[in-house]
Amino acid sequence: MKIAIIGTGNLGLAIAKGLVMGNSVTSLYLTKRDTLSIEKWNEHREVTVTNDNREAVSKSDIIIFAVQPSHFSNILEEIKDLLTEKHILISTITGFKVPQISAIVGDEQFIIRAMPNTAIAVGQSMTCLCSNEAGKKRIAIAEAIFNKLGTSMIIPESQMQAATVICASGIAFWMRLIRATTQGAIQLGFDAHEAQELAMQTCLGAATLVIKSGNHPEAEIDKVTTPKGCTIEGLNEMEHSGLSSSLIKGIVASYNKINGIGKSKEL
């Protein structure tokens, strides 16, 4: 694959790392206005670092945009005359919808939106994908790219705001739960380093159990709760204090906020 990443900041670099480590590209163009911080990527035989977006687009088939939302329209205007029937456009720009992209480059282009999260840096992103009608013919290619960087799921664009909350904001929600578990472990006598390791590995184990078994979380909970036992005692205390309801309220609050931001931009 001949890929260009337009805007090689933290997200762009994470994607580049996954592509290079996975031997997924025949050529990879990385663009940035000031290329000094990414010059070392020129050491990779298949990578070219440049500040010329037009060069990167003209020599690539798949274009991944990872720029700031405020710059995206201008960049699309800059490169749209170079686009051909071979190009696949993948946008990671939050809040910039497919019809907005189509309005600039045309409905005939293969347009795909991708919403990864920060775990992409360690190859564990949950990335949601959607596309325009033309893009449906090429969305499997985007799936292949992001499956090398974690897991991907195709959803309607109408659910992308919700996916942002569950997957992108969700990283912060889970981090807070890990922190709380760490604090609890410290209170029970572990030092800070031990406590965090216990919390992290247990969180990883819980997620892996559900992924590997395909079971509902409650099925796994049943395996560790015994009548009058310490686990059910702790779970009930957490629920009495609003653990599940506060998480759901937080998710809904984030969703209402992101929708409010989107509406204000449309006014």
C-alpha cells in the first residue's frame, strides 16, 4: 500500500508506527509543517518525510488526515485537484462529517471517517469507521489498516458522536477506575507501585476474559461471587453508592456535551 499521513502529530505518528512495524506499506509519506521532530523517520527505507502535502498525495493511494479541525478545509482545498479514482481518503478529524468532506472534494471520492483512541499508540485502539456511499467499496481497506492498530468496527455516521464518548473519552473513564482501584489497594497496605500494577493487570485480565470467552460480564462476575462472600459485599456497596448509575450519567453527560459542541458549530 502507498499511504500518506497528512499531519504527523501524536496520532499520525502512532498510526505510522503501527504501519511500519506491521510491514503494511510499500511507501509511506509523513507530512508536517515543521518536519524537524519527525526527520528520524527518514531512516526507514519506505518512509519519506516532507512538508509538501501535494507531493505526498500525488505519490500515494491512501491518504490519512490527522490534522487540527481548523486546518482541514484548507488542506482539502489544497490537494483536491490531485485526487483521482485511485485515492481513498481517511479522516480522523473529530466533528468533521462526511458531507462536509464531500462538499469540498466531491461525492465520487472514496471518503471514510475513522475514530481511533489514544490506545492506538500501543496497538490497542478501538477504532470506529463510517463512510460515504462510494467509500463503502473501500472501507475494508480501512478496516485492515486499523485492525493492525487494535480493533475496528463499522458503524453509521449518526453513531460517531456516541462512539467518540465510549471509545475516546472512555479511555479516561477507565483510567479513573484504575486510579480508584489503585488508591483502594494503597489503603489496604500495598505501596503505590504494587497497587497500580495490581489494578492495571486485573483490569487487563477482566477485559481479556470477556473478549476471549465471549461471555457477558455478569457471567464472569458470577464466577467470583459466592453467597455471603466478600466480592458480593463489595459490589453491593459500590452499587449502593451509585457506581453503575454514575458511570452511565457520566457517559450521557459527555454525549450531550459533544452534541452541544456540534450544534454550536453548525449555527
